[in-house]
Amino acid sequence: MEDISQILDSLNPIQREAVAAPTGHLLILAGAGSGKTRVLVHRIAWILATQQAQAYNILAVTFTNKAASEMQKRINQLLDGISTTGLWVGTFHGICHRFLRMHWQEAKLPNTFQILDSDDQQRTLKRILIAQGLDEKTWTPKQVQHFINNHKEQGLRPQHIHVEAHETWLKRMLSIYQTYDEHCQRNGLVDFAELLLRTYETLRDNDALRNTYQTRFRHILVDEFQDTNTIQYKLIQTLVGKDSHLFIVGDDDQSIYSWRGAKIENIQRINQDYPNTHLIRLEQNYRSTGTILAVANQLIANNKKRLGKNLWTAGEKGDPVYLYTAYSDLDEARFVADKIAEWQGKWQEIAVLYRTSAQSRVFEEALLQRNIPYRIIGGLRFYERAEIKDVLAYLRLLHHRHNDTAFERIINLPKRGIGDKTLESLRATARQHQCSLWDAIQHALASQQLTKRAATPLLSFSTFIEELSQKIAGQPLHEQIKQIIQQAGLVAHYQKDDPVDATRRQENLDELQTAAEQFEKLYYSEPDIISAFLAQAALEAGEGQSQAFEDCVQLMTLHAAKGLEFTLVFLGGLEEGLFPHQNSIDEGNLEEERRLCYVGITRARQTLYLCHSENRAQYGQRSNAYPSRFIAEIPRELIQEVRLKTAFSVKSSVAIDASFQLGDNVRHPTYGDGVIIEQEGQGELMRLRVAFSNGTSKWLLLAYTRLEKMG
DNA sequence: TAAGCCGAACTTTTT
DNA sequence: GTTCGGCTTA
């Protein structure tokens, strides 16, 4: 590239220092909104433009597909036509998958190995547990899944785990782990954690291969390093050769995934493991107002375990941060929705953030009532939807008859009269012959031991799959999918199963065909497009819903908000027990909750509303709630409390609004709208009987209730 | 075999 | 208060 300066010109001095740093290991502590992605992208462009290395020598790792594609896109923009062929940008899992596809022999995998997603893994484990005759109450698939993934993420195989003779629980767990691994190996299945562990082990044990990659990757860039788990860090360490340079970007204050195995210690360990690492802090924030940053800084300063960092901005102080004390969760939602309704800009500039997904419902209802379009981020993703997984299971089985996971999913979908009894005998046959369930059908039919009632549907299923397989052979991917949906009669099945959901499912199936068509266009040169498509479906589960409604208020959990920014942010449910969550309080994990709050606050560009409620319905129970300690940790002078303009009674206040009269329309934070139908007593002892629109009526002591007088 | 009823659980979730 | 999964009944 002729114009190297263009890569540096748009950066501030510290960003420039990071981007143009001489080779050597670098740790960039990048605060929220400090231009983290920008620095990563410009660093890659800088390396290429100054010809320190070829694209082929660079590896850039991210945590989400979104971040990876964003980075790839921005690199291409910046380099404007200069080839980046050979550059590896992807998620840990994506990169490991690629590696294992290339080196399946060294990794001791079949070249047709399939990825087992979380759901498939759980189903597989469930079958193993049942096969071993274990009590489902004591040995839940979920618990076992957690145990296995947890150990794989620490790089531990069953034989590495020390067990004492008396530890029966652990012994049994290890034996299940072992059985599961053997099952996967036999059937060419690789779960998410295995992608990483297998790659690590292959590189560790194969000197030639390791040397090749260590020599190749002269620049290894890692984003969101505070989120790496043990095996991910080990993998990185294995890739670092004597001429490799680490460029690590992270923010210890934004580490919010310890419950998922992320080790915040990794970022603190870098200096020990690579003593010559140069540390650079990016503290200038380009996102939020001075006040919002002050609030964030003050809050996070309460954490003890920090590398330390203070965000600042050259911009304005801006609005104060608002605090609204709601009477109930409904009132909180009403307030938020009313404020949103006043908004002059685009809906998509607004986010409502909360600690738990269950909180979204009241916000949804309030927004729905006001006809404000919204979108919930997170939840079930496209390729995780049952109907999508059903079709993909057919596709899998049609191309790999011995895939038992796929087989189990669709053997009786739609209903073919093959029930648990028949299936159980098939499983037994499969175990006995050490074969797949598909082959077990042939054995079972040949042995003539089945009743006619069981044999007939099995035979027709087997014929159906064979015929469909011949029919779709050689056809394009989207056509195969179309045929599967039609021939299997899936639409009719969903219609019968749940007529209300059927339309939505149908739409998703159409979407799947479109997605397949797009995939074909993009990867037309791929030799095995079916496998590639299936792998992508597992690794990149896609968005929750289509992007059709672009301009929407965004509702999401704080975890889902990481990395995003909005002009106007509402942070709801700041209550003890909810945020910080009770479990975190009990586990003494308050610092992570505080970081989560810090993440939430730093999402806001211009205006931030903090909300808490004095009363909240949870698990169908209504109870009192107390303001979160995080509110108390923010200096009062940075906060402006919001009060209602309408007449309302104030608990323990001197002035009790006496303007309530018979017949007045009122609103109660918990019970909703109503009319005053009786009145007795005076002053603080005044009691009002209110008939609510839900049909109930209640006596309310004015001094202790929170009634609002309506127009 | 399949539909319907009842009891238990319930933070966060990417790959 | 909802959802999921297991158990019972037709």
C-alpha cells in the first residue's frame, strides 16, 4: 500500500502507539468505547501495509461470529482491494473446525466428522445415561454435560482426573465421560469443547504440525481476551512460536462470563507467561458523555481485583444520569415505555437492558400497548429452532445413515407409529451388533422377532429414506431441503402439532431454503457443500429473528448488550437479589455483577435511566424489593431522581395529597387502573376503597399506598 | 402409541 | 406465572 499514513491518521496517539508498535508481545487494555475493534483492524492493516508479514502469517481470533465478520469486513474496507488471502479471522471454534477439517488424519478423526451442538450433545448424553440404566433424577444430562464440557475446557480427559477409591460419584461421572467420548469417536462426532481440545492436543503432540503453524502465525491477535477459558489460552500458547507476536486486546472490567469457564486471570497472567509484554491502556472513550463515564468509573472502582483504568472523554458532561424508583415492576415498565414514547429519534437508538430474561415480559407488554416496535435480542436462535433442526436431521441422516443423533430425532417425526418400545429394541439391537440404529433396522427386520405392528412402519421408514435419498442425489442443497420438507410431510405435522405455531414454523422453513440458496452462491466451490452447510448451522446459529423490522427498540439482557451501544439506555430492575442476583450474592461473586452493571452503564451514549422497583412479581410471587447496592455506590451528585408529575401519595411524607375524591380515576402501581368508590378517615389515616378494572376492589391506606391520580 | 395432566424448577449463554 | 418433562390414562 502506498499510503501507510492513512492507516494511522484517524487514530489518537495511544491507539497509534498500539497499532504501530514494534514487534513484540502487546497487551492492550481497552476500556469500553475506546476503539478496541478499530485498533485490531488497523493493526492488521498496518502489518500488511508495512510488509512486516503476509496475510498468511496472521491469525485473528474473536469470540462471536458477529465480531469475526465485522472485523473481516472492516479489514477489507481499510485495505481497499488489497488481497487478504490466507488471513485467518474467526472464532476459536471456527478456526479449530477449519484446522480439524484440514488435519483430520493427524487429529485421528474420520474426514466426515460432524459437529455436535449443545442440544445434540445433551440428547446423546441422555441416551447414554438411559443405556447405562442410571437414574435420571440423580444423573441429569444437563449436569453430566456440564461436567464433561467443564473438564474439556480445562484440557482434562478422563484419565487426567485424579479420583480416590471412595469417590463414587466422581468415578461414575468419569466413566460416563469416557463412554461418551468413545461414542463420539466411534461415530465421528465432535462437540464444541472437543473442537478446541482436539486441536490443542493435535498441535501439542505433533511436532511437525506445531512447528508449521508456529512459523506460519507470526502475528496472533486475540480479541476479548478476558473471556478466554483455560483451553483457549493453552491453544494460543501452543501457537506462539519463537518469532510470533501476541497482540492481545481485552478489558478485565468487562469480564462477565466466569460462569462459562472464562478465566479473568488469563489477562493477569500474560505478564508472567510472556515477561516482555508491553502494556498499553486505551482510556479515551468516544462513546459516552462525561457524566455517564463518571458514574461507570465510580461504580467499578469498588472492585478490588482490577488492573486499573479510568475512562475519560474530550466530550461534554451531558445530562445527569436519571434514577426512577418505581412502585412495582409494572410501574417500572410503564415509566420506561412512556419515556420511550417521548423519544424523537429512531427506535433502534434505544435499548432496555435487564439482568434476567424473565424481566422482558412486562417491558414487552408496555411497549405493545403503546404500539412501539421492539425486538428481543437473544433467546432461541434460528438454527436452534426445532423445525430447522428437524430438517437438518433429515439432511444429515440422508447423507450419513449412521448418524444416530439425526436418526433418533426424526425416526418418529412425523408420527409413523414407531414408539418407545420399538425404538428401545432397535437400540438394543444396535448395541448387540455394535452398529448404527440405521443398520439395526435391517438386523431387526431380518431376525423376524418384531411384531407386524412394529415391523411395518420400520420397513416403510427405511424405504422412504432410501427413495428420498435417491431422489435428491445430486440436486442442489436448497432443492434437497425443499424435497425433505415436502416428502416428509413436515408442514402437515407442525400444523397438527400446534396450529398456532405452524405459520411461524412454515416461515422459518422458507427462510431455511433461502439461507441454503445463499450459502450455495457463496460457497459454490466447496466440494462437500452439505457438510459445510451443516457445520455452519452448528457453529453459527444465526440471529434470533429475521432483520425484517429494522427500526425497533432493543430489549436484551446485560450479557447480550456487551459490545453494543445506544443513544438512550434504560437499565431496569436494579434491586438487591435481582441485580446483583441472589445467587451471585450467595456465591460471593459480586465483582462480576458489578462488572455487568459497568457494561450496562457504558452502553449509553447520551442518556441513561437507572430504574428500580419497590415491589416485584417473581415466580408468581409478589414481594418487596430494595434498591441495589450499585445505586448506593454511585455519587448522588451525578444522579437526578425522577418524580411523577401527577398527584400521588407519599409514604412517610409530611404532605399527603388530600385531593383524592370519590369518583376519581386512579392508577395503582400493582393493581392497575381503578376508581375511588369509598373514602374514610382524614389526613394520614385516610383510607380509600378502589374498584380496579380487573374486577377486584381494595381498601388502601393513603399513607402507605402509591396511588396516582389520573387525568 | 399418543394425548393430556400434574409437579418441579426457574441467572446470565457463545460456540 | 410459565414452561418443560415425566407419568398416567384412553
